[in-house]
Amino acid sequence: PPTLPLKVETAPIPLPRTTLDRINMHLVLIYTGRARLARNLLQNVLRRWAARYPQIVDTVSGLKNTAKALQEALVSADMAQVGACLGDYWRQKKCMAGGCVE
């Protein structure tokens, strides 16, 4: 199983201008003005990770799978799948922050 520190790898995803335009036509950014204490969230996530809570370990694996699926959806310009991946990512991030039911 993964251990700390987690290794983050990034890679550019070259997309044609037409795909970028389609993405921009489908995305909306909403600012709520609501502050959150990210430091406290991170400390809770790391504590739960160190305790090897199955929910956190499974969610980290799910985040990796979602990132791969999102990459594939972007490359194939499948906007429905991009949206589905973003929805999965949002639910997984809520779970990491302690917002999912066990």
C-alpha cells in the first residue's frame, strides 16, 4: 500500500485548440466567498492516512484512477466523461475531508 510521503507526478496533456474550446464552453467557475481552513483539513487527512483508515486508503486509490480516466476523457474529447470524472473527483475530495459516510 502507498506510504507517506505520497509522490505526486504531473505530465502535460497536449490538447488541440478545438478540445480546449469545448472544455471552456462546458466549465463554469463559481466563487462562494466561503473560507475554509485547508491546514486543518490536511492535518485530519494525514492523521487518518497514518492510521490507515480503509476509507482514506481506498479514496487515494480512487483519486489516482479518476485522474487516469480524466486524462483519457480529455484526450478523446469526451465531455460527458470529463464531467463524470470531475463529479467523481469532487465526491472523493469530500470523502478525504471527512465528508463521506462509512
